[in-house]
Amino acid sequence: MVTTLAIDCGGGGIKASVLDEAGTMRARPLRVPTPYPLPPALFVRTLRDLGGRLPTADRLTVGVPGMIRHGVVVSTPHYVTRNGPRSRVDPDLVAEWSGWDARGALADAFGVPALVLNDAEVHGAGVVAGTGCELVLTLGTGLGSALFDGGVLAPHLELSHAPVRWGTTYDTYVGEPERRRLGDAFWSRRIRQVVDGLRPVFRWDRLYLGGGNSRLIRPEQLARMGDDVVVVPNTAGIVGGVRAWELSAGRRDART
């Protein structure tokens, strides 16, 4: 039986568990606060220490916020700041994270094959049906996104950095600070407005709303979004660690 250590990295916390081939957790999930400032070396040590508290596994899946291409960090919004999300960006951290081979570094640190993807992509791997066009939006510190077509993971787009209105990005418009400022009722209405605005862009067959804040969407607003919009558990960010290997392989096969 192949086991997978799945680590879901967020702006405020890092969660991990070990899964069997069916995606069932073989250990109780563990969580630690995301430390700041966070250079790549400390990131690796934090994940290594967290993984050391769990049973050994045959491979590793890590979901990281930001733009990840072939296991290499193009950009990450939170980990380049001095004190966490929305704090001052440190130019030295930007230089350290940009172009960092996360997959190679983590494979070396853990001594097992590693898969590093955007955190929303791992989350989506845990919930998509594998048929039609499926969009995943994760609501937490900011906004994460992943797109699947017939179960094949599409190249990642940083939708969170796109302007939504008045020069404000999606990340800021629906992120945790705005939820706290607005309250759940007004924030839920804003989520519905975002969904309505994205519908003609993606024409999805199914939209999944995940992440820690998805459970806070008010039922009346969710009902107005339509039957093709579903709220999924935040645990998908860990559970998707197994299926992410299959879907990533499907993306490689689709290019050949």
C-alpha cells in the first residue's frame, strides 16, 4: 500500500496528515501556525518537523499558495511578507522564493518523491468528479482557484491577483480581512456577486467552494448561486494529496 504525506500550507496555518491509497487519513491531522518571516529554508524545516510527528509515508504532496509551475515557485503572496498576510513585503524574501525549486528541496529533505502544487489545485483534486469543466475556488486568507477539464488539471492562473472592481483584487475583495470587516452576511452576498461575475467567464459544469471560510457562506446566498455550486469540506486540502498524483499525471498525458 502506497501512503502519502499530504501537507496543506496556508497563510495562517499548515496542516498535515498521512493518507492511504483510498485517500483515507491514517493519522489525526496536525496543524501548526505558519511562522513569519518565512524563508524557504525555514519552510522546509517547518514541514519536516510537522511530518516527523506523523507516520512515515512513501511520497509527499504539498499545496502552496501562489503560482507554482512544475514544482518551482514563480510567486507566493504570503510567504514573502515580514509578518504574514497583508504585512510589508520583504524584497530579500521575494528573491529567495522566486524560482525556488520547492519540489526538489522537499524531495531531498524528506527522502521520498514529492509533488508540489498550488494549494487550491490539491484541494480540487480531492473533490472534482472528473467530468466536464469544474472550477474550484478556495476562500480563506485570500482566494485560491483551480480549473479541471475532464479530470485533467489546467495550467494554473492566479485569478486572485486579477482586479475585480475599483482596482481591488479578488484576493483583497473576498479575503479574510474583508470578511471580518463586513460580517458574514454582507461577505456572503459579495461571494455570490463574484460567482455571478465569473459564471460567463468559465461556463463551468460545476463550481466547488472550499477553504476554511466556505462554511460561513449564508444558506440564502448559496441557494441563489444555483444547483451547480457546491460547498465542500476544507479537509479536501489534505485528502486531495493522493488523487493529485493521478490528475497531475493526466495533465502530462494530455500534452503528449
